[in-house]
Amino acid sequence: DTAVSQTPKYLVTQMGNDKSIKCEQNLGHDTMYWYKQDSKKFLKIMFSYNNKELIINETVPNRFSPKSPDKAHLNLHINSLELGDSAVYFCASSPPGLAGAYNEQFFGPGTRLTVL
Amino acid sequence: KQEVTQIPAALSVPEGENLVLNCSFTDSAIYNLQWFRQDPGKGLTSLLLIQSSQREQTSGRLNASLDKSSGRSTLYIAASQPGDSATYLCAVKDYGGATNKLIFGTGTLLAVQP
């Protein structure tokens, strides 16, 4: 029933490990996003994919690699985790359309990553 | 570079009060502005979406206004309830290519006291 789902909800891991977060949407949307929310609650976009093609790649370390196997899924893989990677990661999706008015974004529940 | 700021950072009001949350942005060339609500440990819920050509949008006890020329938006909540307690975020979608990139404000943490 959930529109945008993420797994896991919580992730606790040691520095240096590699981990993945998965996102799925059943809304039929073409575009998916990853956002990072830091400890001060500031939300910033990391990546966006449209029909499996990367269209936004903000200044994010190349340890972060998004993968979109199909347009309903956008996974985030993080190599060599660092303390500063601790944050809440949100996935979102939006319907197809021109870069205009109605591309409302729908967010998942978030994945809280804690790096020890 | 677009920057979005929200004032106040935190607000506590007694139940029943009307209140206003403020959002300002530095570049008026926006497609639209969206207000979200975030509950602790949960994702974002879209509340209102205002197109750049609109002045306001209403949904129930919520009314959002947009003044593009001055780079401001307000979210008015009437007759506040404890269930309104949450973090409220505004976000703007810039012009600039075909991307659907949202730039978020810093958020206002609202507590409505019963």
C-alpha cells in the first residue's frame, strides 16, 4: 500500500563498511531522488534519476553510487562509510512531465544511518 | 545560488491560536513553492503546492501565500491543534533546465501545547 518505501528504516554500521539502502515506488513515477537530511534537519538533494538515467548529481563524494535497475527502484550504495555520513536519507519520486508546475514530489519514510 | 530560509526556527503556541510560519528565498525565478510537514522519525508529507503564477493556496485550516517579487511565502495555520506539532519545511523549485530539483529551507519546529 505504501507509495514510496525504503529499506532498511534504521542502519547502524562501523566506519569503513559498505552499505546499501533500497527505495521502491509503486506510483508509476518516472523520476526518483535521494536526499540527505543532516543533524540540523537540513535537507539537500544528492541525486535524481529519470527513467533510469542520472539527471542530477550534486557535489557528493564518489563513495556514494546510486543505481536504478528500473524506473520503480533507486538504490543508494555507500562505500567506505565515514562518521560524517550519519544522517537520514530520504528517497522521493515525482510523476513525468515538463520541468514545470506539477511535478510534486512524494517522499519515503527515510533511513536513519548511524556510522560508529 | 538559491537559498531558502525559514523563520522562526522553533515556535511554541497554546492550542487554538492562529499562527504564521515564514519562508524566504533569494532568487525569485522559481517554478513553484511547496510546504511540507515532517513528523519525528517519518518522511515528508506535502501540504500545499503553490505555482509561481498563484498568490495563495488553501487546504482546510492551512493557507499558504506566495509573493515572488519579494521572495516570501507564509503558511497560516488557523485554530492550531496539538496534532499540528511537527517540523514544517518549505521548498522551492528553481528554473534552470529540465531538472525537478527542490531546494529546502531550514525548517520551523512547531509545538502546539494542549
